[in-house]
Amino acid sequence: MTATAAGTGTEAFAARPVAGCAVDAAGVLTVDMELPAGGGGAAGAVLRLRPAAGAQATVVALEPLPGAPGRLRFRLPRERVLAEGHWEVLLEDGGRRSPVAAGLRDLRALVDRPLPAGPGPLAVRVPYADGGGALVVRAWLREGHVEAGPLRLADGALTVWARPVGVAVTAGARVLLRRRGTGGPRHEVPVRVDASGGLRWTVDLARLLEEEPPRAAYWDLFLLPSPTAPPVRISRLLDDVAERKRVFVYPHTRVAGQRVFPYYTVDNDLSIEVNAPGTG
């Protein structure tokens, strides 16, 4: 994928530094910046959490690449954890901070990677180009995580396969479906645990329509690992897709005259949408 100034409406963005990046199997993020011709020096790079107003930021040192004039590099080790959110990459020069254009992004190591093992929170970082072509790092930080896998929508039911990460699942585990809104209804379904620790559950979608009059609704999915454990959001984070909602679109099924389908939110969390009759 190549950086572009499309959508910015100015030629100024094309003159900004271009930053290519890669994430290796150990989770180290390496960013190489190419300064435009005639560009000045650079004091460093900054990752700033959006929105910018009052946002936290982290400063990283830039090092020149030997034999490559105008090229600078920084590395963000796995141990340098970012808070959950969208971090824009900025170049700091003379006290001024400006975005950099996203260049090539090598994320092959993030595809089909093994599930993380060991204690501690799950920290995930996926670089992407935003709508204006700027380089941004999407970060997630979860104490516990359930990685959603294949989804099957058939015969009025949704079946989900998943894997827990840093979560102890007991024989009494259940999946909680909670409708958005204050005091919204809840629905629970049992979870099957296979010999490898994988999870599977099936949602009878008609159970989400037991309301008069029917209305459009959004249901969020959580794992209850045991009868006393707090809920853990079910998501898809462990690959190279930073904004899953924009690229993963699932088919719908008709249940009692309504369209029902799974989808991923802007945070890559798994949910179900129910459309009231006449909405599409």
C-alpha cells in the first residue's frame, strides 16, 4: 500500500515526510521516515492519542539510517505499551508537530500469528492509513480477551468459534448478550469448551426479538468465564486489520420479518444488529 495525498485537498500533505513501517513477530514496531527534499532536521517523533485536545503523547528518538540521507528510523518495543485508542504519528521539528504520510506497511507477521501466552494484559498495535492518508497506530490494551474466529449464520442462529487469551474458562462459562441502552435486556447462552481450549456457542436469534413492539437494536457480546467472573468483551484483534467494521461485512438473515446480522464495531468488538421491520 502506497502513501497518497488523496482526500487532503492540498498539495502540502504530499510534501510531508513519508513513513513506512513494519511489525515483526515479537510485536516490535519499526517506522522509517523519508524526509522531503529540502526538509530540515527533525528532533524526534511523537505518537499522540486522538483526539489531540488534552491527549497523552509519547516521544520516541529518531535515528538516521546509515548511507540513506534524509531517512530516519524509530522503533517501539513491545514493552512500551500504548493505551487503547488511535495514536497519530507526528514529526517534531523546532517545536512544531506535523502528521506524516503513510507509506508501505509490512504487517505479514500479524496474520495468523499464534495466540499470546503468559500473564499480563494483551497489548496489540496495528498501523494503518487514516482517511487523509496519515499514519496512525491503532492500539488495544485488554486485561482479558476473547478472540473471535469463524462466524456461521444459518437457520435463524449465529454460531461463533473463539479462543480465550489470558482468561480462565470454567465448565460453567456462558456468553452474555446485552442490548445497548440503559437497563437494556440481557440474554445468556452456554459455551462449549473443546479439548484444545477453544470455545463455541450458538445464539438463537429469535430470542433477541422477544419484545413488543419490535424495534431496531444492537446487542454486544461478552464472555462470562465463570459464574463469578466479570464479563470479557468478545473481539477480533489479533491480525492486521485495524478497522474491521469497514472491511468485514456479513450477510443477514430474516427472523420474524427482521434483518439480523453480526458485525464488528469501530473498536473491532463483536456485536449483532437487529433491524426493525421496514428499515431495509
